[in-house]
Amino acid sequence: MSITIADVAARAGVSKTTVSRVLNGKGELDLRTAERVRQVIAELGYVPSARAVGLARGRTRIVGMLVPSLTWPWMGEVLQGAVDVVESEGYGLLLFTFNRGEESMQQFASQVSAQSFDGLLVIEPEGTLTYIEQLHARGLPVVLIDDRDKRPQFPSVATTNYAGGQSAARHLLELGRRRPLVITGVERFGCTHERLDGFRDTYAEAGIELDPGLVFEGDFTHESGRRGVQHALDERLEFDAVFAHNDLSAGGAIQAVRETGRNVPNDVSVVGFDDIPYAEHTEPPLTTVHQPMRQMGQAAARMLMTHFGGTPLPEEPQVLPTTLIVRSSTAPKARTRPAPQTRSH
């Protein structure tokens, strides 16, 4: 049987509260009493649970993290970034997903009520932002890891979706691509609008208005990339490039284009967004806008750690830049050669 704090108290002839004070260094204690308690602890081999000591000290040394799902393509990078910082500071990470909807939220809420963690990192499950804001207002330190342009009422780490769309457009324009097909993300997400606006505005500055028929709403899946290309083909819309709002849909677009007998990148150049590991393994390897997902996880966790050390959480979002990664799925558009002239004799 494991030794409990009650066993220590009984052997030392003191109360459990006195044992707790010795363990946590709280309150004024008679030196001889404290020494007797420590001796009994050593004799019995009592090891207090980290959680019990943490709660007694007002800290659990646990960080909670709430995410929609672990199946999102870049989720592992964010988690690894957060874990890198949390564990280096001697904290643990308690992970919650939204896989089961309301049931998942009830389980999460019960852990909040039990004060199971000192602060919370959030990649917002859809429809939970108001509840998270309420937790923050009640005193729970919260940092949002956001790529959706929500601008919550608490600290966040974000990335430059608008500038990412701009960089994709500039690259395609430099290659002579004037008829891009855009396969967007889910319409209700802020990141979808930012990426599209950055891309569209850059083309407009070059004097080119995007064809509304070539803007196809996708859902960040491989299949939606295929559907976007098929839609353009069915409508007989010419396009010489594809800008997909994530790498999975870009991969689907590459596959669909190649199945028509056209070449990627020479006939159609393709640009994605995210730079997940998959992007290096498409055929050809994908040019894409890199989101610093691991760095976003690190930055958010570092905010909490710094706050635990006494620094107030920042009021403004910390914004980490996107960067364009050029691989083999984009190339200059071949110039059309004029037909040879025949001489009359």
C-alpha cells in the first residue's frame, strides 16, 4: 500500500495540515516539529504527488491545451512547439480535443472547474470562442493560437495570411501567370478571406481582375482540390495557375491537372499554403506559403510561461510572418511562338 500524508501525520503525532506546511514551506512551525516530520517522511519513504503539492502551493505546473482535432495536417507541429517550451520549464501539458462535440466540452469544463491547469493554450474549436473569453475574464490565463483572424478579447499568436496571399500572387505574376484558379478554404474562416484578399489585391495592382468563375470554394481537403480543377474544366474556363488555400487541396489540384495530360508546372503552375511535410512529397514538390506553426506553438507557450513568472500577458497579438517556399510546382509560362511565315514565290 502507498504511504499517505495521514500515515506521516499519525507517525509524527501531528495533524495533516502540519505535514502539508512542512512539505510546502508555509506558515511558522516549531523547528523541532518540522524536523520530526521530515524524519518520518524519510523513514516511511513518503513521496507527495506533484499535483497535491502544486495545488497546495496554488500551482499545478500543468498547462491545458484545447484543440479541435488531432487530425488537422499542421496540428502536430503546433503541439510540438508548445511541448518544447512547456516541458523545458518543468511543466506538463494536458490535452483536450473537441472530437465528440458537446460531450468533449463538458469534460473540458469539468477540468476547468477542478482547476486542473494553471493556464490554457487554445486552437479554437468552432463555436467555443465566447466560452473561452469568459474563462479569461474570470481570471484563467489564456493564449489563442490563431490562423483565422478572430481577434479575441485575450492574447493571441497569429500569422500573416493576407501577406501570404500576396506573396503567392507576386510569385505567379513574376512567372507570367495571368489566369489563376483559386481554390479557397472554408468560407466562414477569417484566414480564407485574408488569403483571398491578399491574392486578389495583388493581381488587381498588376491590372488583372480575377475571374469570379475561377474562384472555387473548397474545404481544405485533397478532394476539394480535385473538384476545383474539375469545376473549371467543366465550365471550359482557361487557367494557367492554381492557388490553393492549403497544401492538401493543392495536392489534389496537381493530381487533377496531370490527369488531363497537362504538365505541372509548365502548363499549369500550382501554389499551396501551410508547408506541411506532405508538400515536399507531391509530384512535383509543391511551392507553398510556409506558416510557422511550430514557432506559433512555442510563442504561445512562452507567453504563458513568462506570465507565470510575473509578466502581464500582452494586449496585442504576436504576429509571425509567412514565407514563400519555392519548389518545382511553379515555373515561368512558356512564351507562345508565332507561327512560321511562308514565303510566296
